[in-house]
Amino acid sequence: MGVSSQSFQAILDDLYHKYKTLDDGKVASYIPELAKMNPNWFSICVVTADGRVFVAGDAEQLFTIQSISKVFVYGLALEDHGREAVLSKVGVEPTGDPFNSIIRLDEYSKRPDNPMINAGAIATTSLIKGNGATERLNRMLDMFRRYVGHDVYIDMSVFVSERSSGHRNRAMASLMRHFGMIDDRMDESLDLYFQQCSMMVNCRDLAVMAATLANRGINPITGDRAVPTRYIRDILSVMYTCGMYNFAGQWAYTVGIPAKSGVSGGIIAIVPRQVGIAVFSPPLDTHGNSVRGIKVCEELSRQFELHMFDPPMGCSHLLEQLGAVRGEG
Ligand code: DON
């Protein structure tokens, strides 16, 4: 990145102070428990692929991970079943529709479009292997533990709130059951989906999870493998094309790195082999993305030329490799 640790920390602090007073957006309220979040909560955390941690704001504040969980459960489904089997149940096509849209789930398509929208995420969760609800939940929590580097817990109030207000998710699950996309453990899988959304994390945890993806599946703090390297490509591809709801195209154009947001106000973004970025701030824009989170990521991408298609990255890496081969010859 060509920047000292001190000046990088100073840049994060500046971004934090610059956007702390921005009060656009609304805290999600369609799940009653989420409405209790404080709109002033705000933190930024960057973890490098070699395990250095930079924090601005209160990165210890706990909140529920929500849709950011979809990324990691997708990885677990791939690990449990392999690429082809997962692809037969969940596609990889962006929709341009809101995350909770049910309209494309019809007799013609049957298969949900991608694992980042609710329908696809429920289908993905239904693929988690295990003998009964407890074993499946424990396998899921164990997977999250490898990413964050410590035990994780579920916020029971949010879980119950999700479950009692999740009629639309239940409708999607029933349709997918009818189409044969999910098996007869539908209620168990829905509970598992509500539980994964209700898992508690803080901004630092999210940045470590993001850095684990940046570091090809190995947690850079603990050294534990969280997901096989061969699935990083699958995970980052769908994050890039589908991770920011129906803002994904604009995000790819302006910020240009794989990312995922959640309705509690978290965003993770991954610069492969370099850093994992996390921002947490509950007020959301009309797409459901954190307003301050988008601003911070846009600025970081611009200042450090993080966009995938900024010249210094992919191309020069390939050129380096070509140079090495030529040198050997
Ligand atoms: O299914 C729901 O309503 C939420 N628990 C999902 C949360 C979320 O962040 C939606 N985003 N894709």
C-alpha cells in the first residue's frame, strides 16, 4: 500500500471523524429488535493479511451479523457438498432486486438466483450437514469460530424477533421446498438461518473474518484454516457481483472490491492477499446498505487504489509472474 502504519491509522481516524456527524439513513426496523440499535454507533477496522489490526471508533460494540453471515455459510455449503452440488441448488446470478424479493422464485426458475439474497441464503443454509438441529447449529458456530478466532454466541432476542417476523422468508422456504430446492428439514433450516443472522460480532471480528478471506481462508491472527482455499474464488465472485443488494453494480464500479453488507449496518470488503475491511454504522440507505459504511469504503478504495481494475493490482501481479518465468528460462 506504500504507507506507514502511523499514517494509515491517521487516515482511518480522519475518516471516522469526517463521517461521525453524517446522519443520513435509517436504522432497520422491519425486525423489531433491530430498531433498538443506536444510530451513533460507528467503527472502522482494517486487518491485514499478515495480521496487523487498525481500528477507529468503538470496534468492540456487539451487534448481529445479519446478511454478512451469508458469505460464510456459502463457504460451509461448498465445503460440505462441493461446487457442482451447491450450484444445482443456488445460482450465481445477480438479480438487481431487493434482498428479500420473492418474484424470481417461480415455476420457471425454481432455483434461487444467488446465495446473497434471502432465498439463496436459506437454500445454502439448508445444505449445512449434520444430524439434527443441534449438530448443524454447532457445525455452523464452529465454522464462524474459525473465522473470528473465538467462541461466538447468538442474540436470543434478535433470533426470536427474526423468527416471529420472518413470514416472507418462510414463504420463500415453502416455495423452494415445493420446487425440491430444499429438503424436508425446512423448519429446522429456517431456524438455522435466523440463528446465523442473529450471531453477535463486533467490527473487529468482521474485519478479521474479511482478512481471513483476503488471506486465502486462513485466519491471519490465529493461523487456523476457516475454509479451503479452492472456495475463496467462489465466495469472492458472488460477493463482487451480488454482495451489496441492488447497489452491487454501482459498488463494483466505484469501490471495485468484493463486499457484503447486512441490515444491522455492517459492511465487509476484501482486497485479496492484502486486507480485510469492516465498517459498522446502523443507519441504512434505501438499498439497505450502511450510509457511513459506503462512504468510508469509497474513500479507502479511492485513496489506496483498491479497485480491482486499478492498474497496480491484478495486471502487475501477473506481469511479475511472467517476469519470473522468463527469468528462469
Ligand atoms: O432475512 C432477514 O430478514 C434478515 N435477517 C436478513 C438480514 C439482512 O441483512 C438482509 N440482507 N441481505
